[in-house]
Amino acid sequence: MSTIFSQIVAGEIPARIVYEDETTIAFLDANPLAPGHTLVIPKDEYERLNDVPDDVAADLYETVHHMVPVVEDAVDADATTVAFNNGEEAGQEVPHVHCHIVPRFEGDGGGPIHAVAGDRPDLDDDELDDIAADIEASA
């Protein structure tokens, strides 16, 4: 599998790279949602967050943590939405883990992360307790 992001890492496709270290790379999104929209990826190809080894996940988060204020400052953003789409059904278009850093501005018309899921489920306390127990048991 060789995604467009792996091709960027290999230098086969041009990109506006804004940060790079041993395990991660950050570049401007070619189809930005806002000025400064940046993607942060592991250099090695992993399809989903579930596939990323712990050490690479730590490096990835460290790069995201570093880049958020850098991106905000560069475009004078009021805030950022930081998100992963983990799997095709969640909107992941490239099967290579990537974090979106999307600068946000007062009055930009964008919604909160809670707006991405559509209709919310109507869960009673027993259902919530069962879900919480299942998650806790596997954590």
C-alpha cells in the first residue's frame, strides 16, 4: 500500500512541508478548510490509529502538540479544531493516519466537533452503564 501521503514522505509528490522530524511530518492540506489547515502524519504508513505503535503515537501527539500553537500564530487564528478521522466510515479519505489542525476564526461559520455525528442516539442509563462497563473492561 502506498498512499499519497507516503508519496509525499518519499518526495515523489510535492507538498508544502512545514515541519519534519525522524518519525513525523506536517504539511499544508492541499484542499484546506481554512488558511493554515495542516496535516500531521507518521512517516510510516498506518491505516488507522489502532494500528499505530505506542512510541509512534507518542511522537505523533508530540508533533501535533508542538504544531497547534505554531499554526495558530502563523495565521492569527482564534482557535483550532484538531481531529482524526479514524476509518472510512468516519470520513477518513486517505488510509494513512493523519491529524487535521484546522485554524478557526470568529464568525467562520464552522461548527463544533459535536456537529459531525448527525442524529444523536437516545440512550438510557442502563445502556450507558453497559457501554461504559464494556469500554472499561477492555481499557
